[in-house]
Amino acid sequence: MPSSSEQLFARAQQLIPGGVNSPVQAFRSVGGAPFFTRSAQGATLTTADGRELIDFVCTWGPAIHGHNHPRIKAAIADALERGTSFGTPNPYEVEMAELIVSFFPSIQKVRMCSSGTEATMSAIRLARGFTKRDKIIKFAGCYHGHSDSLLVAAGSGALTHGNPDSAGVPASFARETVVLPYNDAAALDAAFAANPGQIACVILEPYIGNVGFIKPDAGYLQHVRKATAAHGTVLIFDEVMTGFRLARGGVQELEKITPDLTCLGKIIGGGLPVGAFGGRADIMDYLAPLGPVYQAGTLSGNPLAMAAGIASLKLLNHNPRETISPYETMDALGRQIRSAALAAAKAKGMPLQVPQVGSMFSLFFTATPVRDMASALTSDAKLYGRFFHACLAAGVYLPPSAYESWFLSTAHEGPAVEVACEVITSAIKSL
């Protein structure tokens, strides 16, 4: 007989640290115990307990076409007939590279890997090898995976070097990372002045997705591009979340900015584990086997993941027979939810911020406009926890943290969003 979520979690806790394989899944931020998913279809998850939930997590981004899309499933099945892994180059890798380069004009060459963490870690190593510099700049609130150089919190001031943000990260590693506030152009300029000729790269999520969804101030990303170019520093856009999701060419297409390197993941795997990084050919050619920067991975370019990702990317091409593109559809859905939430909060007399672009958005229960990590943390996390459980009880699954982005898919069009708007409105009014 199938186990319930409660039974599965009890078993998992005996064998898996915290009972989960990624911390946010544990519901520690919102309270309670996680449910286990038995299956998923379109915009809906079906739990081990038989409940159907409208899903606004979308596998934390990859499910831009909804779950279990028939064309992606068929692509995986077709690839599976040929084998699961070869240990040699395969044709899918070449087609994926061609698609990525065609979607992202800033990418001249690309290297596949198996996760977003691998992509960012490798891009930083490449930037250091290319520039022959050691220090890097990252921004508070931007998450780039769990490699040692990036699990670093801000120091006591904008110009201080970072401190380890996790046990197991040596302080000596953290000293090579300067952590700055996002949306603060003056802080970036001061950091360059304090570390002349030492900054190998600046890495950032151009639109933040990992402390909730945060947009840049007008002109901020352009300032970052100008400053990095002036100092001979490699600019890395971490578009693992935003790449292909907000536009075919990611944030850099929306903002008309050309970074030197770009990190990708999620959607290019169609729901299977994947990562990639690419950019200027002269930088990418520093990678082995051409250059001195070593990077490797046994399962990089895995044929199943590549086949799924190719199908996912092709689905994003606008069909001229359709009146609007998938991106226009998802933006309309996002604006519909944003309007419903803001209207409910206004009727309740409750402060609420809802930054939204396309299929990504967040709800911050604060009167403070959210433009960086400090302002995001003014949001009432306990209130979000109550809101989360009110929605979950009514059949809508949100990110189980006050500081994560929500995601939409093309499968949310129609009843899923209509029902979700009603549930979100009711949940806000009940707070």
C-alpha cells in the first residue's frame, strides 16, 4: 500500500539529513512537515496523500511548460531507446549548443555541466584563470550555488571581505570574496577602488530570484557593465533561473546588456539535472582541453537531459499561428496574480510588495519597497508562513519560504490561475 507523506517523511528522517535532499524542501521556514509528490501534470502536483495542488514552484524554475509535457516526455523516451549515457560526445550536445548560442547573442561558445552550482563555480574559476586575478565580487541576496567561494556573507561594511556563511568554508576562501549590496552603484565603485587590479570577476543574478524576486534599479546593470569593462573584470550573469524564463535571451535580452560569461541551467534540462556556462570565445578557449583552466564532468551533456532540454527550448519558439508568444501569456498571468494580491492587501489595509516580471514574482509583506536583501528582510516572514499554510490548505502550493521566487508556466493559463487568484485573495483577507 502506498505510504502517506507523514510515513515517507518519518522514514526519510532516519536516512537523509533533515529528511530532505535540499534544505528549503523541509518547510523549516514556514513550519510543519513537507508533503511528498507522487506525480505531476500540467500546473498540478498530486501528493502521496492523493491531494491535488496548483503548483507555483514549478520545480524551482525548470517547468516553464508545466509538468510532464508530452513533447518533453516523448523526447526523453526517444533518447532513452538509444541509451542513458555514453562517456563520449553525442549529437544532442551539439544541437543544444547551437540552440543556446542562437538564443543568447553574448554566448559564442558554451560548456555543458550537470548543475547550476557547477556552472557558477566553473565560470568563476575560468574568470580567475583568464584574468590571473583571485578576488571576486558577489552581492548579498544573490545565490550562486553551494561552492565554497560563494557561500559567503557580507562583512561588517561594504568594503570588507566576506565571512563564511556555512560551516566548512575556510575563512581564507571567504577573504577572496567581496560581498556588496545589490542596487548600490557607489558600493561597487568603492570596491573596485579598494582592490585595484585584483577583481577577477563580478557575478550576480541580474534579476535576483533567491531572496525573493528583486528587480534592478533603472541603469544599475548598465553601471555594473561599464565598471567591469573599465577595470578589465569579467562580468558573469547568473541566469540559471532567469535564462529562457523571462525572455528567450534572458535578462540580458530585456536589459540589452552583454555580459562576458553567462551561467545557465533549469529550463535547458527540461526537468532533468543540467547546467551550462558560456560566453566570449577568447575566454571560453581558456578551458581544457584548449587552455589551462581545468573543468570536467562524467555526465556533462547527458543525452537524456539534452534531449529534454532541446524539446523545452524549442517549445519556447513563438508559433506564428498563435496571436501571442509564451512569454506574453505568462506575463499576463503574472500580472493577473499580482493585481489580485495587491487588491486583497489594499482591502485588508495590509502593506504588500509584489515585484513581477513575466513568469517570476514574489509577495513581500512589508511597506518598504524591496530593492536589495536588507529591504527584502523587512518582510514579515511569520505572516508569510500563515499565508502559505492558508493557501496550501485550499489547494495552492507556494514556495515554502518567504524569500523565494514564485514561478508560473504556460500550463497555468485558464482555471489554474483563476482558482489561485481566489485562493490568494481569500488567504490574504484571512490574515
